[in-house]
Amino acid sequence: MSYQPVSHEDHPRDTLLSLAHDGERTADPAIPPRWPFKVYLPRTTDDVVRAVREVRGRDERLIVRGHGHSSNDLVTGDGATVLVTGRMSQIVDVDERGRTVTVQGGAILSEVDAHLAERGWGLPVIGDHDRITAGGFASVGGISPASHRYGLFVDTVKELEYVDWDGEVHVCGRDRDPGRFHRVLAGTGRHGVITWLKIDLVRVDKHRTVLRNHLLFTNDLDDYLRRSAELVRDPGDALMERGVWADFPTPLGALRLGQFSSYRQTPQNPLKSLLNGAAHGSQQLLGRWARRLPAADELVKYLGMAEIMFSPLYASGKNVERLTDPTAGEPARTLAVLAPAERYEILFRRLYDVAVEERRDSGGITFVSMHVKAIRSGYLSQGEDGRRHCELMLHFGVNPAQLTEKVLERLVERVDDLVIDNGGFRCMHTRTSASPERRRLLDPNARYAEDAGKPRGKGVTGTTGKV
Ligand SMILES: Cc1cc2nc3c(=O)[nH]c(=O)nc-3n(C[C@H](O)[C@H](O)[C@H](O)COP(=O)(O)OP(=O)(O)OC[C@H]3O[C@@H](n4cnc5c(N)ncnc54)[C@H](O)[C@@H]3O)c2cc1C
């Protein structure tokens, strides 16, 4: 296999300080850094084996880190030893006949997608932010507006290589040691370091093919739930879809609005392309302007929300996939839930109520929004044919002085209770309960891996959770 460099290794996010933080900083910019003591920067599988064996020899714990987008205490640690995958960023092989691309674990998926686009191919499922890594996405699940067709990112992984905590190299896949394969997928780095992945490709022109947005727009929650539930359970011929319900406090009371975008095929013509370009260009321009204004933080956050809320009539697949950086703007936090599609309405309503109640009681929450994506995933349904899920992403503005650790703990426990009661899962890269018993019920990986609920111990990387 020949390695092809495609990633840019220097980027403002890749500062030394970023190693002392994870996605938590979005919720509280003043959060103290947790500096690792040792950092490994492997380039190859052999380097990873060497690093793992060194750490094992010292009886230490090794934390695996992609670009640190997660926020459940997965990729940082005071005095920790961290393996950063950023230098394992190569595209190893594009197999057009076999419809797969093989990349190293630290490859940045947006860059892989750009490389594929030049050849008329694309990744079926990709994150909405441009620094997400293949190994990181495969270790958390990975959801996109195309997940109702292709599932989670893990459903699109065909094979992978990883190095376990003894320094042994394993290759496994859908047809090769599937038990091991499913245990590693969505495993939040518990089972070892993913060194390469073979991922499905689709024939697509994400940049030039324009899709028509069939937009549902309402300020009536009952109406929103009824109509969006139909689209979650039966997306029809939608190629991509996503929705959001938002609740902003204003001096005159809460302003509530919901929208659900179903993007479908439409005959192509230059006017639609022009409208797509103009809409996307003006969103970018507004974002740049807003960052310069006095109340920039709040404005940028609300513009990001407006970008989804007032999604244009025509958009290219790429513009639907890619969003304004949700980490920009005023402090905000996400608690993500994977719900069985039949529990959509009830879980949506209860999660929303919990957030609104906490806002009223503690004042620690500002705006409340609920982002929705439909999912059809073999990984989540464990092969149970036709079973559908959805992502309910509770995303809310934070007032850090009032959203104390105690208040946050209570909120997270309430969210986890609802999820357990309704047979759902949590996305383990957002804050969850720390109780191993509860984590075992919440973690979709637990059905594949017996030790999924366990907090990590010496020599074992994985999750502790904080609550
Ligand atoms: C701005 C932003 C946008 C996001 N967009 C999306 C989105 O569109 N869809 C979505 O599903 N999620 C999204 N997320 C959430 C999620 O946090 C990231 O998708 C995920 O964490 C991957 O990011 P990363 O590559 O930086 O991995 P990290 O956050 O660094 O790591 C995530 C987990 O994977 C493990 N890991 C990383 N690399 C490896 C490896 N090679 N081998 C083994 N384990 C590894 C880590 O130990 C950790 O447990 C987003 C988060 C942010 C902050």
C-alpha cells in the first residue's frame, strides 16, 4: 500500500493548548486546561504498536485522540499519556471497482471527501465539521443528514485494522471476524487504536448536484411533531433530511419555531445552481460580518441556527452536509440521544420539557433547540430489518455561572432516565452518566462489547464520563 499525503498538518485548531481540552470548552470557555504529560504522534501502524507497548510496559493508560471534537472526557487527562492520530492522515487506496476507499485512522473525512469528489465519488456519511477524523467518527457512530439512507458512519465501514492494548494488530470487517469488528466500532477508543479503515463509496457529485428543499415550517409544536414524525419514520424519496425546533427567550416571552428540510432530487438548471451559490455565499458573508460586531458571540450562534432554520430552497449536497461551526459563538452544550423511531414524539417532548424546566429553575440555560435526523442503521438495530431510529440532539445555550456541575449532573441524569425508559441510546461522545450500570444501558456499543459500561482503568483507554 502506498501512502498519499492529502491532509494539511498545520491548522489553527492544532495548537498545543488544544491538547488540554475537548469539546467541553464550547460549553465553558473558562474551563481549566488538563495538560497531558506525554504525547505520541505516530505515522504508521508500526509506530502505534511501539507506542502501545511502551505504555503497557509502564503500566500506564493510553488515551486515543483524533481532533478532540468529543466532550465526555474521552480525549484529555491531567498528566495523561495521549496518542494523537493527526499524523496518520493518509489516503491509502481508492478502489473504484470495489467502491471503497482505505484511509488511515487520523485522516480528515472532509479532505478524503474532497479527494474523492475529483474522481466523481463521495463518502455516504460525513460529519458537518471539516476536521473530524475517520477513526474518531468510527469510534462514536457518526451521523449525517443522509443517515436515513446509509445509516451511521460505522455502517459504511467495511473493514478496519486496529492495534489492541497488548500491541497486537488485528484486521476485521463485516465478513471477517464480525464480532470483533462490531466491538471496535462505536467503541470510543476502548479497544485499541484504529490504524486504517476501508469505507464504502457512492457515485455522487455533492458540489454540483442541486437538491430541492421541501420545507416544513411551523410554530405549533403539536403540528411540528406530527408532521416531522412522518418524515422520520418514512422519509420517502428524500436524499437528505434534517429538522430543528428552536425556543429562544425574548423579553416578550419565548419565541418558538420549527422546521424540517427534506432534500429531494430536482431537474438541474443554472438558475437553481445560482440560487444555491447565492444562498450559501450570503450565509458565509453574514457569518464573517457577525464575527466583527460587538455582540458577536450571540449573533454568530443565532446565525448558525438561522442557517438551519431558514434553509434555502435549493442546496447542493455538500452545503447540506456542511454547517457553520457550531462551536463558534456564545457557550452552548449538546446532549445527543439515539431514539427508536416509534418513540420519537414522546422522547422529543420530554427532552424538550426537561431543558425548559431546567432553564426556568436554574437560569443556566438560554436558548433550547432540538435537532432531528432520521437513521436507518444495521449497527443500531443489530440487523433487525426495517427498524428505524432517529437522532434527537438537545443543543442549548449555556450560562456557565448558573449551569453549575450539580445542575448539569441533574439534567444529564434526567435525560438518561428518559432514554433508558424509552429504549433509546445516548451518543457517548456527549456528556452521560458515569455509572457503569447506566452506561451499559445507554451505550449502543454495549450490546457488542461486554466491557462497554466499565470506566477505563490502567492500560485501558475509553470513557469515564463525569457525572
Ligand atoms: C464542531 C463539531 C461538529 C460535529 N459534527 C458531528 C456530526 O456531524 N456528526 C456526528 O455524528 N458527530 C459530530 N460531532 C460529534 C463528535 O464529537 C465527533 O464526530 C467525534 O468526536 C469525532 O471527532 P474527532 O475525530 O475529533 O474524534 P475525537 O473527539 O478526538 O475522539 C472521539 C472518540 O474516538 C476515539 N478515537 C479517536 N480516534 C481513534 C482511533 N484512531 N482509534 C480508536 N479510537 C479513536 C477517542 O478516544 C474518543 O473516544 C461534532 C462535534 C463538534 C465539536
